[in-house]
Amino acid sequence: MVQTVSSEDGTTIAYEQVGIGRPLILVGGALNNRQSPAPLASLLAPHFSVVTYDRRGRGESTDTPPYAVEREVQDLAALVAALGGSALIYGHSSGGILALEAAAAGVAFQKIAVYEPPYQTADGADEGWQIFADRLQSLVDQGDPGQAVEAFIRHTGADFDPRMKQSPWWPSMLTLAHSLPYDITLTADGQVPIERFSRISMPVLALYGGNSPEWAQASSGAVSVAVRDGRQDVVPNQDHGVAPDAVAPLLIGFFG
């Protein structure tokens, strides 16, 4: 059943819960909505009350311009308050950055796990983050979601197969394309904000895939060092699109 909570600026955030136990929030990255982590949620549900939600501007959540990282942090704060005042949290990709930013801002998490927050990528990119962010915003403003999605995928270093446009999930990606600049804003300059993350005192598990590019290990390592109580671990034989059955045991062990 879809439930809603009102964020500080009046934005409506839609979420669902499955399972029994301590609340565990799953935060998706770019081009994800609350349905995206459903396979992982089903694996975690026997152990936790798993919460998936539509980040602002996605799915059934509303939006309030202009975008600011602080507003997404307020969304998580409102969600945690609705769940009883504290929660566990797992964030994938830019969702991991959002979870860490919320913790640094004082949102009450008991433990945090992140998978490959996209830091440490700027030096290897053909186009700097800010230049790319401006180009991406221009494509969104021009009403060209397909080009925005393609540009984003290419900027991550992945190959873009034109056959993707015939895939069953392409229409969903187009409906989320307007939120891509939000994820770029979260990543900022591509560097871990060491001073800000030094405020994070709860345990943090920073994960990366054994088959992922070098930036993923560097990023998770930098996060684990920046926080007060962090550790790094690898998910063998996985890349950025980590399989739910590969990461679930690590999350159960860490959060359990």
C-alpha cells in the first residue's frame, strides 16, 4: 500500500513498506523509482521492515523547484520521522550520496550502507562534472529526455546500445530523465566531502563490486575513511548494477 509523508517544503513523498522489524530505507540512484529495488526489498523483508520511496520528482512523489540537496535531505528526515524517529538506510549510487548527506545533516540513522557512491570519477571523465551538468540540464530543458538519458549513460563510461530504446524499461527511464540533473548536483565536484562526512558517527559500510572500474573502489574507500566509524567491503563478481542476491547477505549481516 502506498503511503505518503509531507516534506518540510510541502512536497509529497510516496513510499511503501514490506516486511517486519526495524525500518530499513532503500534509496535508489539515477533513473530509479520506488519499484526499482523491489527484488532486493523482497530478500530483505524477512529481516526488516523495508521502505522504498519515490525521491522527489519521481513516481508518485511531487516536486517543488528549485532543486537543492538540502530539500532531498529534508525528504528523508520526514520519512524517518514517519517511521518512528530512526532507521537503517542503504543507498545505491547517488542514493548512497544522499544517505550520507542526510546523516551528515543530522538525520537519525542507526547504520548506513552505501554501494558505489559516484565519487572519484571526475579526473577520468572526458567532460568535467559542471560542464556535463549544464549540458544535461540543457537537454532536459529542451524537452529531449532520450538524449538526456543517452548522454548520462555515456558520461558514466558505459556503452550505449541503441537497442536499449526498444527495451521495456526505456519508457520508464524517459519519465525519470528530468531528475538526472538532481543526481549530478548530489555528486557535486566528484570528490568526497571529507569535512562534512567527518560528522557522521554511526557505523557505515561502503561497498563496491569486484568487477567495477577503479573509481568504485577508490570512492568506497574514501567514504569509509572520511566517516568516523567506516569500513569497506567488496561484493565479488559484481559491477555497478549489483545483483540483489549478491548484496542482500552483506546487508543482512551488517544491519542485523
